[in-house]
Amino acid sequence: MKLHDLRPAKGSRTERTRVGRGIAAGKGKTAGRGTKGQKSRSGASIPAWFEGGQTPLQMRVPKLRGFKNLLRIDYQVVNVGRIAEYAEQGRFSEAEAALREAGLAEATGKAGKDGKDAPLTINPDLLRAVGLVSSARTPVKILGAGDVGRRLFVVADAFTRSAREKIEAAGGSAVVLEVPDRPRPALGVTEAPAEEPVPAAEASPAEAAAESGAAAPTPERKPARTPRPKVLSAGPAAEATDEVTDAAPEVPSEDSPPAAPRTRGRKQAEPESEG
């Protein structure tokens, strides 16, 4: 292998395509640009975002200022005056009778406990039945435009202050539909009583003293225990001397005679005394 034998990898280099060099070259005459048009002319460069002259996308998108509340609730609004008009015309009675026949409403009495006429019950189903609202899924809000001349028991998702005042001034009541924030037990099932809190453990003497402002008692210290000496020899002699004592070991002083060297194995026999 020599320097003049080196060659680039196969397919890594391609020769430049020569255009406009006759029909036999494969890219002659129109040089691969096609016939006529903007892109066939010299110097043609069209930006990628150009849409041919029509209104561009960035101009078609609406540019609205302000803030959009994602938690906004869209209500179906009904005025109390309109409800009172329909009540005077008897439309709610017809709708209530139709719902009662279909099994969607219960029969209501004509007189209350105080001898007065019972308030007319108005709910989203009745409002939809008479045509005051169009959907049963969208929340209903009662507005205060108009006058109320009879007792109404209105159930809705929201009320304005003026609507509530006019309904209550006529002897009726306004009730807001509540959405439960947690699962509720089935009908006839009582909730389990709440567990009583577990009493806290008794405070330590230090904590009790800190609360009362007195000095904390000093804990009593136990006497240190002398470590058990290790026995190097084994056998009956070791068992005889294997005792645990609480006294501190004696420390030899400089004036005391040197201790006898310790021997391993059996004890040496003491010499018998004469006589």
C-alpha cells in the first residue's frame, strides 16, 4: 500500500452534474427545471413560508388581546320576570303534569301548612319543559329582571342577588344546587363515626420542666462496669479464676516488686517444706 493507492470510500464522492450540455448529457435543454414558470427562470428563490400570494397563516390567525378564564362557567340565564309570566299563564302546571305522567316528577299539594297556597316549584327540568332553557346539561342561572307576584320555590345552579331578594320578598325561596365534593353514602346507609384521636404520650420530665419554666432534672448516671478480663489458659484453673468483679483492677506502682512471669500450661508444683 502506497500513497497513490489510496482511494475514497465507494459512494462518498459523486461527480458534479453538468446541465445544459445537450440532449445526450441527460440534463440538456431545460437543465431539469421543467418548462416555463417562476422556478424555471434564473435567480428564482421562493421562501419556504410563501403561500403563492394568498393571505399568509400568521395573518389569518386572530390576535385577540386580554385574558381567557379557563375556569369560567357558561350559564343558561333566565329572568325571574319571565318565570312569573309563565307561572301566571299556567305553563308550569301543564309541564309538571306531563312530567308526573312520565314518572319524572312527584305530585305537590295545593295548600301549605300555614293555609296559604304552596309555592310553585321551579327546577331546571321544568324550565326546559316550557322552553325557557334549551339544555339539561348546561347550568342554569336566575337573573333579577322583572317582577315576582307569587310564591316560588326555585332550584337552580346560581342566583343573582336581586333575583334572590325578589323571590324571597314574594314569600318564596331560592335554593342552589350543590355539587358534592366527596362521595356520599347510599340512601339508608349511615356514615361511620369519626375515629377518636389517639391521646399523645406522656411528656418526659425534661419537657414537663420546660413547659413549667423550672430547671430540667439531671439524669442519674449508673456506675461504669469493669470489663470482663480475658482468660488465656483453658482448663480447671481457668474456670476457677473466671470471676466477674466490679472493683477496678490494681495498678502496680513503681515501688512494688515485679510480678512473676506468667506461664502457660499446668501450674508448677510448689516445693515441699522440710520438717
